[in-house]
Amino acid sequence: MSLQVVYGESRDRIRASLLAEQLREVADEGTVYLGYPVLATADETVEVDALMISRAHGLVAFLLPESIPQDATEWEEAQTRQDRLYDVLDSTLSKHGALRRRRSLAVDITTVTVFPGPVEAPASDAEGSIYCDLQDVAAQIAQLPGMDESLERAVQAALQRVTTMKPVKKRAAVQDDASRGAVLKVIEAGIANLDQWQKQAAIETPEGPQRIRGLAGSGKTVVLALKAAYLHTQHPEWRIAFTYYSRALQEQIYNLVTRFAFEFSNDRPDEESLQIMHSWGSASRAGLYSEMARAAGTTARDWNYARATYGMNDAFQGVCRELLMIVKETRPDPVFDVVLIDEAQDLPPEFFQLVYHFTKNPKRIVWGYDELQKLSESAMPSTDELFGTGPEGESLVSIVNRDKEPRKDVVLPVCYRNTPWALATAHALGIGAYRESGLLQHFDDPELWADIGYETVRGELSLGSHVALRRKHDSAPAYFREQLTIDDAVVMQAFDSQEAQDIWVARQIQQNLAEDELEHDDILIVLPDVYRAKSRAPRLMRTLREHGIPSHLVGVSTSADTVFVKDSIALAHIFRAKGNEAPMVYVIDAQYAARDYNAVTRRNTLFTAITRSRAWVRIVGYGSGMDVISNEIDTVREKGFELEFTIPSRATLDRMRRVNREQSAESRRSVRQATEGLQMFMEAYEAEEIDLDDIPPALRTRLVTKLREELPGDDA
């Protein structure tokens, strides 16, 4: 182990870094936070220049004044600052039961003032107060007593604010220690500490852009919310924007940021300075795009215009491109000090280029990127692709990590949302690892499997290699394996009819509510087919009602921003469900993903639906198409949730993307017409009604050339 240093918003970064290096000399474990946490009293905010939490040396808080006291009055001021720091730490930690022993705090607090030069401290001062300089600080810390592991974890949890991230449900109705509700109590209590990667991502903010990446469920939204509240408290004069893609995330993000801000400052965030906005916005609510349009002195385009002009799939990219052209011509002034972007993988490059322009130097832009939201991505876009390049082709954004500096590129490798079995099942179905007609999609860089928490069982991660993969043991928190069973975590059921499927789902939810001690908002039903959701949902809702279960369709029965409603089961199509999660997820009509038409999109939809689950997932469907899905799930289970397949070669990968690309209605019509024409030609040729020489020479040459390009003799 080694001492971990987390580089927060220090008032004096150079001296704070020098202090950290001195502490490395004496402590070989624990964490040092620079410029964190921010602590609040009823009257003021108290800043901590550095804080060390170590089993060997306990809890130590540091102040780094700019000058050495010259007289008794200045010494009294230095002592008062230490006393105030001690009091606010004591008050903060005393709120946590795990840190109390009856009427006393269970952990000793040491306060240290590190002056810029040698000092001779007053003889009479409170116990646990140290005054020294950088040269002497290591020797002073080496003499301090330590604390046990349980206390260290409790202190970390209290100071990292994660206990306020998602308040643990009281679940007062839970009576049976073996019920699913009881299991959830244990799991929710287990999510009490940021891991080391989340800690760095949340607190460290470089002077410039930062990327935070990881699987869905790795904590990106929480990290961004904590960072937003932290920066707002440190710099209340800054204008900070927090934006996101899925409208359903609005309430979750608002609640997280508000709770974190209140913890830091005992007050709600100033909504003029810290703005939480959808990436686009709507007629009733400003979005980041519409705010940027206003700053550029132009009118934001609405959805109806964008869809009519650019089509449904390219609507937002189209209006961002329009605005970017205006911005490049008029060069309006930047208006934001910080912009935080969640769900960056769903937003177009033009949006990032607009954000870059409207963010003041040094371009504090932080974006959270889902490593594998789209399984067919050739590669994560580079910063040049997202933000563009300068006049000479130079990179505008660099995210290279350097030693002893805040990290600019942070990977979150642990998935806290999904069980390892649900995640392996989702990936197997998503890429078609056990699909009868072969692999459907893959990404360019096989090493990405290692980045997202898989280890190689057989073979190697290289193009063209046969490989077997499984989830790493440490890529998921221990409570999944301790509290859940494989057979219950992922359940698949196939039915002969939609009616039989719906009745089974209703009866299972009855049991979840009556016997399993789950609550209505612990359950989410996902409908994969977005375009038929409005007509499909009422049939299931009627069946639920017949079983005494109230339900609602998100975005129809409720606003687009509200997913869960008290005493009602949420049904959501995949776009509404995306970005949300629930302990128990029912993925219905899973046969939707079995069709070959637009197979990649359908498989990605199934992948996303399964990964909404926080503990249990039920994958159900009906008809012959469900046989395809159930066979693949059975194979995953038989193989112990390993993924075994041949990684495509470069040529095969390119061909897979062409063959399996999503097609528009116009494209499908063109393919059908061309196929019919080729069929007529082949029939006439085989009947010797026409000869190859009847084809015009230029067309014949083009056809032969294309066939040679598309069907190479050697696929390697």
C-alpha cells in the first residue's frame, strides 16, 4: 500500500503538494486530501487546507497560513483558527453514530498549522494542536497514535459525503431477515464509501478539462454531482453548468447536488450560479443549448424544427451544427466558468465544441463518458474529435495524466449497480457472443474488456484471437456475492403468448410487494420497443390492475422528468429508463432483440435494459423469437457467465459494421429495390436470357471492382 493523495481545490497548490510529499515520508497508507473537505458551521464555511486519514497516525487536519505570527495577537489568531477547525470537525463527525462512544467522539482529532518557516509555538496550547514548518511536519506526524480499520472507514464515509448521496431507505416494513427487502438494506448500507477512483474523480479538478469514464453504474453521476457542489462552495462567484442527456435524470441530479451542497455549506446551492440544465432544454425549461444560443444572440431551435429539418436521429446534432456556424462567425464571449457533462457518449461533437467556446479559460470542462453504452462504437472519440482542433491542426484539449497533479483522465473500474452475472449476461447478448449466426458487434480495441473489469481466462485480447473472459473478482463490491445467489440474480422466462408473460410478471410483482418486502419504487418494468410503448404499456397495466397493482407509464402518466411514483409501479421505454435504475427490473418482450432487422440497435437496447438492475433482473418474452434469446442466456449460464468468442479481425470488424449498420426506412427501400433488381438479373442470366456482355462495359468493370474490394481472398 501507499499513501494516496487527492488533489482538491487548494488555495496554495504548491505548498499543499509539498506537504503531501512530506507526509509520504512518514505514512505508507491512508489518504491525504488537499483542499478538501469544506466544512460548514451555522455561521460560516471553514476551509481545510489538507486532511490526512491514516490507520497509523489517525485523523490530522492541516492549515497552511501564508505568514509566520510576529506577535501575541497574531499567535492568538492562529490558535483561534485551529480551535475553529477542531470544533467544526468535531461537530461534523459527531453527527455519525459510528464515530461516537456514548457522549464522546471515538476518534482523536489533531490539528496542525504548517507555517512557511521555522516557528516557536506558545507553550500553553490545547492538546492535539501542533505548530511547525514543512521541514518538521513529518517528525511531528510520526509520533501521533493511530486508529483501527473500522474507525478509518467510518471517518472516510463521514467526510466523503457519500452517506448523503442516496439516503438509505428506512425500510421500516422489513420484518423478515431473509426477504429481498432485508437484502437491500444490507446492500444499501454497503454503499457507504467512495472508492479510490471515485474519490479522485470527485475531488480532483485540474486547471482545464477532465474526462471521467467507466461502465454504467460505476458512479459517474454521483462523482459529477459531488464535484459540482464542491466547486460551487469553493467558488460561489463562478457560473457552473451541470448538463445531461436523459430528461429522466433531472430529479436525481438535482437531489444529489442539493444534498451535497447543503453538506458543504449548510445551504442550498444558488441556482443562478449553479445551474442544472438538460443538454437541449424545452419550451418550459432552459437547457444548455438554448442558454448558449441566447448568449450568441440568436433563437434556439425547437424539437419540431430540428426533427423536420434533420430527422429524428440527427435532430440535436443538426441544431448544434447550425449554432456552431453562427458562433464561429460572431465569436460571442464565453459565459461559464465550469461545465460538467453527464452521459457524454450520447451527445454530438458539435455540442462539445459549443461548450468549449462558451467556457472561460482554462476551459474547466468535465465530462462523464460511458465506456460501453454503445457496444458497436469503433472507439471512444478522441478529444480532437469531440472539441475540434486549432487553426494549425493543434489539439485544443489534452487530458494526459501527470504525477503529483490532479488527474485529467480518470477511469472508474468498479460497477456498483449491476451484479457480475447480470453484466456478463447483458454483454453476451449485446455482442451476440453465443448468437447462432455469430458475433454481431465488437469494438476496435480488445483491451477495453480489461478496462471495464474483465479478465482473460483463455486466449488473449487481440484482433483475430479466440478468447474467454469473465468478470474480475474485484470489479464488483463484495455484497453482491455475499447477499445474492446466481440463480435469483438473473432469471429468464419464455412464454407462448404475451398474455401469459404479462400474467407471470403481475404475479411476480404481487409477490415482490407482499412477501419480498420490496416497495413499489424498488421495481421498474422496461419496454424495449420505444415506438410501440404507448400502445403496448396499457395491456400490461390492465393486467397489473387486475392483480391489484397500480402502475404508470413514464412520460405519459407522469412528466418526462419523473420515473418513480409512490405506491405505483413504473413502466418505461428504454429512453425513459436509461440513466435510471431499480433493485428489481423486469425486461419484458425481450424477443424484440432477436430479429435481424436493425439487430445492433435491438441488442444494444436489451443490454441497456438489463443494466438498469441493481440486484435482480427478470428477462422475459414470448414466441419463437424468445427461443433465440433464451438459448443464448442458457449458454451464458452453462459457461459459468464467461464470454467465449473469437475477436474479429480488422477486415471482419469493418464488414460486420457495414452489414449490421442501422438502416433508415429510405435505406431499407433502396436495398429492397436493388435486391429485386439483382434477383431479376440472376434469374434472366441463369435462364440464358441475357449474357454478361449485355451489361455496359463501364458498369461491368465497376461491379467486378467492387466485388473484389468487398470479398477479399484473405480475411486476415
